[in-house]
Amino acid sequence: MDIFSALADPKRRQLIEALWLHGPLSIKQLSEGAGISRQAITKHLDILIKAKIVSAEFAGKERLHRLNPKPIERVALWLQPFAEQWDERLSRLKHYLGEDHE
């Protein structure tokens, strides 16, 4: 699974955020307040596991899901030059508009 496809769904991003904020969680814990069924969470987690964004391990009878930040860090690193380019363009536009109104 492509990481961008995995990150495209808002529910999957919600699961990633929960794992980032709270650490390893079970499906039961992830479903509390998520607004989606455990079955849907399981499907979303499977996609995140295939994209290597999340890993799963058993702790007793519970299966805990843990965030693996490395793939997201690689995406952020890849996007950084684009963000810098847009910041520069917006700064030039702001400067240009500021000069016209003075």
C-alpha cells in the first residue's frame, strides 16, 4: 500500500493521531469515541499496517497497535522542499502586495 493512499483517508489519520497521542492501543481502545465500528477500524488498521505506518503485537490476549513514525517522517522530509518553495513564494507575494498599498 502506498503511504499517500494510506494517509488519504481522514479516519486513518484519526487513528494515527490517537496512536501518536496515546501510544499503543487495542482496537477496543481505538473504537472508543472514534465514531466507526470495530470492523471498520480493523480494515483501516490493516491498510496502515501494509503501509508500515502501524505495527501490531500481542500483549497477552490483546493485540496492541503502535505507530511507526519513520514512513511519516520520510513523507515530511520529501515534502519539505515544496513547503519551503511555497513559503518563499507567499513571502514574495506578501512583500509585493505590501509595496503596492503603501
